[in-house]
Amino acid sequence: MTRKKFRLRIIKRFLSLLLLLAMFLGAGLLPPTFAHVTGENSSLQKLSYAQSLLEQGSKFYEAERFAEAATSWQQSISAFKANEDELRQAIALGNLSLAYQQLGQWSEAEGAIAQSLNLLQTAKDTKDSSQILAQVLDIKGRLQLAQSKAEDALDTWRVSSDIYTKIGDKRAVIQNRINQAQALQTLGFYRQAEKTLRESTRILQSQPNSPVKVAALHSLGNVVQVTGDLETSRQILQQSLEVASSLPDQEAIADILLSLGNTARVQQDTQTAIKYYQQTIKTATSPTTRIQAQVNQLRLLLKTEQLSAFQTLSSEIQTQLNDLPVSRTAISARINFAQSLMQFPKKTTADTPSLLDIAQLLATAIEQAKSLQDKRTESYAIGVLGQVYEQTQQLSDAQNLTQQALLIAQDIDAKDIGYQWQWQLGRLLKTKGDTKGAVAAYTEAVNNLQALRSDLVAVNSAVKFSFREEVEPVYRELVDLLLQSQGNQVSSENLEKASNTIESLQIAELENFFRNNCLNAQIVNPKKDPKAAIIYPFILPDRLEVILQLPQQRWLHYSTPVVGEEVETTLAQLQENLPKPHTLQQVQSLSQKVYKWLIQPAEAALAESQTPTLVFVLDGWLRNIPMAVLYDGKQYLVEKYNIALTPSLQLIEPKTSQKEFKAIAAGLSEASSGFSALPNVKLELEQIRSQVPSSILLNQEFTSKTLQNRINSLSFPIVHLATHGQFSSKAEETFIVAWNERIYVKKLNELVRTLEQNRPEAIELLILSACQTATGDEQAALGIAGVAFQAGARSTIASLWNLDDESTAVLMNQFYQELGNKNLTKAEVLRHAQLALLQNPKYKRPRFWAPYVLLGNWL
């Protein structure tokens, strides 16, 4: 189940509770002894009519026919007002606000909720009126959350929670906490949201099974999925399923099965995901839930190239679509189905739907969305129809449809779909040769993505969104456009825009790694190091681009016409050969090739600027290669320059440290957790202690708990971990090894910054001396940045591979000898340590000295 559908179910719970209260109030106002009195009969008839309108609106809402629900509730408001029934009038107004929210009519939704609250302010203070007030406040909180006012929503829900607590409605308190957790997620406080939901589920564990317990566990499973702990998410969803299975609500079971399928899909466990989708199809009582599972399964069949099964299932979906009740979910399923058909290979049997058939599917979706006055879904359907025309090269029609979809999205402030139509418009304008217009459209798309970052990471990636397919290309294609020379050279303005876009992509990649917006705090005008040149290499399908910012804001740009596949193959071969013992010739040959791409065109300019330091903002496979190893035919790059990496100058400002260097050093010299012994680690830690004041944790002493206690009780600016570990592009596969346990990257924040106030200052330097990147992972080194930012480290030194702990001990001894020299930057200290190995005949091969990279603050 998607987050949006899950939220809709919560809103429906608000609705049903309000409706029950209205019916309860109605029952209390029907005195049978006066039923024969004509005037009383007339009053009761009016009340009964108003009540029926209220219930009719609820049925429309449940069917996602929001415009008709709004009409019924408007009529019930008038009827209740004529009957001077202010409490039920307030209920109907609250319901009306819900309908307006679904229709994207925000000012009308605000007006309805304000009227409802005004009526309740004058109502007599009873348990019933308090209950209604709390429910209306719940709806107000939902409205505030939808309008990106998450802090206001949280405050509103806390007020309603106090009311529920006062009147003793424990179940409503739990439901309210589920709502608060959603606001916390939107604010980026995922751990706090998880804590809130865990507290709720803990309270519910001792209570009988109930729909609220199911909802709490289901919501917790979704939150944990967002934070990246997919296995735990699956376990919690399974628990939710067990509770739901003891209750009569089959649809809740189907919804959880759908979530389990989506979690398995994120885990890339395709067969398990398909199994859950098939179970959802068998279990669902709602045809719309069933079709959602079928459409999700269809996507997986396409991904795994099961084309025969795809055609069979698509035929089943086709026959069911016309029988679905018209609702937002059903229309969305129709659109998703059309998108899957668009991706189906065209050279197949005659039974395959043509683009004309797909266009007809979307035309029906548009008409249905219009009939529901559902602007959001209408925008999406029109935009996807524009994609059909884009595929058939009917560019003018495609552009008209895309602009229509964009205008609707902008009108209801739906940035999450608006960016897609701006991107689509950019592609169309580019194809038509309007580069200026295309750049403007792409720029707006990126601006919307920047505004949406915190929301995008909270969307269920299994169903709603794929970063590599639906976000990353927008940034890449904008950089491509900005760097296309018009005339002899690219303007400085475009080079600066392109470099900023590359940095924004790096931040977005890191946030996608964490699946939360942990990097919101940015340095708007980063301080420049007058002695450093910033290099932005960028891999595009047909060329390798390099932007170079020299000191004094001088820009340089050069491009090599080499296809992306060749770049990636070269880098993959270099990465494979670097750790091997007898591959020096291959390493130098491949390194020289990369040097020619990245450095050779700028050799003269770099020499003229006399810059001692090169700072790289690396892209894709380049992250897995230490820039120190680039070879000009005679020398490695590290022999000429200090070298550092940064994901973005917007994240870490270079500045010198004034602190006295002291270290917490932990490591494993013995085998542990299935990893081999590192016998020289003991020597490494002893040498560190001989160079700087140190607190040592070795072998059994090195656990996550002891490390946490040591870090939070001692103000040591250096944390040195000499242990096995792995960096990956996936947070759940990025970890360091402690004694008999793995410390995953998501836990590092809790480990080193417990409660934040215990250690408000950042770690000045984090050293990870025996880790390695995951084999075959294009973006494995992204995990280094992940570890660095989770640990709150200003500078991080890590190894891209681990082969020889004896040479590591030698390098680290040299590093700490020079670290105390206040005249040297961290980049210089690391370079000197690497050169000490390079100049030692025993360790001169790159496999010994090259793996170490410095990320973050290089001063």
C-alpha cells in the first residue's frame, strides 16, 4: 500500500468516528413518546434527512468520489443549520474539509474547518462535544500536514491528544500518535517517529487485537522501511498481518500484504514480492486493492522479462478495469497500467496493446478524474498521455498536453508531479531545438526537486518512485544541457550552474542513501580555500565532462568524447586491478587513461595557479577510484598534489582546526563476526597512543556500547576505528565490525551523538583504516560519505580496499607523527604518509598506499 493510500485510510477513520458521533447524537434526540406530534415529526424528519445526507457523503467519500461527497455534506450542513443542530453541523463541516483536501481545494478546506471550530467554541462543554472537537482538530492537523505545515500539524495533534487523554479515550490517543508520527517523518525526525510508534505498539501489545493495533504496527513497519531497515520492516509488517488475521477486516490484511510486497520489492526480492502481490489479489475484497497488486506485479514481470506472463496478466487487468468503481485509486491503477504497457517491448505479438490503445486508457482516466473533480489525478493522466505523444514524436501535441498537466499541478501546488511535467517539457523543448527553453524547464524541475527532497525520500520507493529512474536523470540532463557549448565555449554562468547542479545531485544521492532528509542544513555561501582547485568530473552517455574551478573563481571546462560505457568499463577494470599483487602495468596503463581524461587538459592552468590541493566532487564509478593513483606516465597525482574529496561544498566548509588532537582508538586484531584477524591492529593502536593522547578499545572491549559510552563521555576530536567494514551504495549493506557484531551506518548517529547534547561538537577526524568498498557496486564509495555524515565527522579518512594491515600500521604511524604539525593541512598529512609508503621499496605499489581517501574538510 502506498503512503498516500495509507493516509487516506487514516482520514477515513476520522470520518467514520465523526459519523458515528453524529449518529449517536441523532439517536439521543429521538424521543419516541413525542413521535405523534406533527411539529416534532417535521423536526425529526428534517433531522433524519440531514443525517441521511451526512451518511450519503460518507459513502461517496469511501468510494473516493470526493466531489459528490462534498455536495452531500454541503446539503447536510444547510439542513443541520436549519434545525439549529450546531454539533452535527460542526461534524459535517469537518467532513467537508476532508473532501476539499482530497480535491486540492485548500482555501475551501481551511474555511470549512475554521467554521467547524467556531461552532464548537460556543458549544456546551460535554464529553460528546470534546470528542467532536478532538476529531475536528485531527482533520485540521491533516490539512496542515498536506499544506507542508508539519510543525503546525504536530502542535494541533498534540492539543487533540490532550483532549482524548482528558476524556479517557485511550484508543483515540494511540491513533493520534500514529498521526503525530507522520508529521515527525515529514519534518525528517524519523527516529522520533519510530520511537513514537514503538511506544504506541508497546502499549497496544497488552491489549486485545484491534484495528488500531493493526494500524499502529502497519504504520511502524512503513516508517522502519523509510529509515532503511528493510528486514525489521518486514518483521513488523508480518506482526501486523498476524494481528489483522485475527480480525474480520480482510481488506486490512490485503493492505498489509501489499506493503509486504512493496518491501520485498525494495529489497529486490522479486519472487517474494510477486508472492505477496498474488496473496493480496486472492485476499482483497476491494477490486481497487486487487488491481493495485496486479499492476505492481505486472511491473516486476516486465523488469524480469517474463513477457508471456506479462501479457497474460495485462489481459486480466484490461478486462477488470471497466468494472472498477470510479475512484482515485482505480484511476491511478489505470494510469500505472498504461505506463507499464508503454515500457513493453514493441516487437511482440499482435495481442500487445498499441499506443492508440494506451492513449484510450489514459483518455478514459482523464475523463474519470474530471468527473471526480480530482485535479491531481487529472494532471497525472494528462501528463502521461503527453508521454505517449512524446514516444510517437508528435511533439506539438505532447507539448500542449504536458503544459496542460503542468498548469493543473501548479494550480494545486503538487510539486511532486509538477517536476515530472517540467522535466518532460524540457525534453520536448530540447528535441525541438529550443535549448534556452529546455534549460529553463529543467531548472524549474530541479528547483521543485530541491523543495521536495524531504518528501521524496519518504515516498515508498517500491511503488511510487525510483531515484535512479525518476530523479537522478533530471539533474544529469540539466548538466548535459548547460555544458553544451554554444559557439566556442560554455559561459562562466552556465559552468557555475552546472557545478551547483552536480553538488545538488550529490546531496540528493546521499539523502536517498539514508532515505531521509538528514542533510538539510546547508552552507549557502561556502568559504573558498584560496589554495585549492575544485574539480567536477561528470559522466554523460556520450562524453566525459570536467569543470574545474581554480582559485580566484576562475572557471575552466573541457570535454572528452568517450561513451559512458567505456568510462565505466575502464574504471571497473582499474578498481578490480588496484588491490591485486601483480598488476602494476595494468594499473598504470588504466590510471594514465583516466589521467588524460580528468587532469591532462588542465595541466598548464593548474601549474600556473600554483595550487597545492585538488578537491574532487566525483561522480558514479569515479568514486570507487582513489584520485591519488592517476598517472601521467612518470608520476602519480599524489606526488604532485594534496588530494581530497567532497560530496558538496554546500555541506562541509573547509576550515582549520584549533583543537588539541586526542584520539579514541578502537580495533580488532582477532577474528570476529566471520571476519579474519588483523594482527597488526594492536601495533597500530599502540603507535597511535605513542603519538597522541588516546583511549584504547581492543577486541572484546570494542563493542558498540563501550564505544558509545567512550565517545559521549570524553571530548576526543579523533575517532580511529581499525577494523573490518564495508561501504556500499545501500545503507543496509554499509557497516563496520565491532566485537561479535556489525554496526550499520544507520546506527552510527545514535552511537556517536546520543541525544546530541552529550556531544554537540562534531568529530574533527574519523579514521576507518581497514574497510573496503562492496565489489561490483558502482556507487559503493557513497557509503564512505554515509558513514562520515552519520558520525557527524568534519573529516573522514577511509580505505577503499583492505589487503595489508602491516602497511596500514606503517602509514598510520607516519600520519599521526605529522598530524600534530599545525602548519600542515589534513590533506598534506595524508599525502606525506602515502608518499612515505610509496618511497619504501616494500610498499611502493599502489595497492599499499593508494586506498586511503580523505573526505570532507581538507584543511
